[in-house]
Amino acid sequence: MPFCTSCGNKLADEARFCPACGNSFGAGPQNPTLPSQQVPALDYSIQGDNLQVVRIRLKAGQEVYAEAGKMVYKTANVDWETRMSGNSIGEKLLGALRRTVTGESLFLTYFRAQTDGEVGFAGSYPGRIQPFDLAPGQSILVQRDGFLCAQPTVQLTVALVKKLGAGFFGGEGFILEKLTGPGTVFVHGGGDFVEFNLKPGEMIQVDTGCVVAFDESVNYDIQLVGGIKTALFGGEGLFLATLTGPGRVIVQSLTLEKLRRELAPSKRGGDEHSPLGGLGRIFNSED
């Protein structure tokens, strides 16, 4: 299966242009594929324990992009520019509309080194950073606030959760972020991480807010917890995220919602561990 060399979109074998970004491949029986596109490896290190920072050492001309506000520092020879992602005006506007739906900033910040330089990124609350080295066309789905930074060859798009139950009760609305390779991407989550490599048909059930990222091959849905007594008095809310393999799943031990609750226990809407905490989250529209 060929892929677009510009955006990573899957193409038909006979395609001469990409329907997603409009990139043209000219005439002839060629198959444009991303494996022929050499993506330079990033030189990086991740430092810290539960307040981690990723330090990326850029070569001259090398570039990364990040969510607005995620930069911690940069050397003076690294230029930065805030702009909409996409190659065409239509693609930029569509991307901005999608990001508005997710609650994210309309813009992404791009960092480009004039000569060898360094830039550092971190999440907005205590947690860890997980790198993913994505192959051409390989995708991962990430919680809405999880994306940190990536190489410019990585495509960031909005993915609608397929199941209606997942959309209403998943804690992240209908929307997850989809990241497609080739390239390296960094994801941030709260607390510590637990990683699962699920076999085909293997299933785990997770607190809905604790899912950080998972492979596109993993099936994601939301299920009601046991009986009504368990749901109301079990202390874990009404619903659990059900993830079915094959694929990789990363779970976080601290959610932003839990951190907010502990810092402001009197906040209206109640504790998620109270008997009706799950219903409170469903009908509380302030967040």
C-alpha cells in the first residue's frame, strides 16, 4: 500500500495525486511511497522522573513542531514561528477548524535550527513523556491533551471516536488526536505509565480518563460497570474504557481531572468517587 510523501495518507496503487492534501506525483506508473522518504532521526534525551523534559538537539535546518505553550527553553540559534499546519489555505483552515473542535489552540509552534541547537519541551502538569517512532503510514490515537511535539513529517489530525458510547461517556468527548508517521512524536501523560501489548482479542478495562495512547489497530469502546450497585457505589464511576487487541496501549496513573479535584476538592460537580460521581461528570458541562 503506497502512501503520500507529503502527508502520509494511504493511496490507491494507481493514484497520481493525494486526495487529502492534493500533492501531485506526476504521470506514469509510479507508486509514491514513504519508505523512500528518508526521515532524519532525532537526537534527543528525556530527563527527570515525574516532571520530565524532552531535550531535542537539532541539526542545522532540522525542524520540530509542538503545541503552543509546551516549550521550556531553546538556544538562541533556534528560530520559532507560530502558524497553522497544512500546505494549502484550505488545508490550513480545515486543520484550524478541527483543532477548535478539540479545544486546542488554532496554531502550532515550529522550531527550526539555523545551526546546531537545542530545544526542550514538557507537559503542563506532573507526568511522563513517551516517544513513538512511527513508520510510514503508522498511526497512534492519543488523548486530547496528550500531544507534545513531533517531527514535521508526522501528520496531526482529529479522529472521531467510532462508538457512540465512547463519545458520550469516554471522558474525552467524541474526539481523540491521531498522529501518522513517518517520524518521531512525543506524548505526555500524568503520573507514571503502564504499557500493555495486547494480543488479538485480548481485552483490558481502564478508567476512562487514564488512557494515554494506543495503536490504531486497538478497538476502543466504553462499557457500563457491572451492576447498578457497583456502578453507583464502587468508587470508580459508571463507565470503563474497553480496549481490545491487537496493539499497544499506554495507561497513565494520574489524570488532569483527578489532579484538579485534589487541588480544589470543593469544586462544583462532586467527587468522581462519590456514589453519583459518574453522573455528575456526564451532566457537568463546565469543563
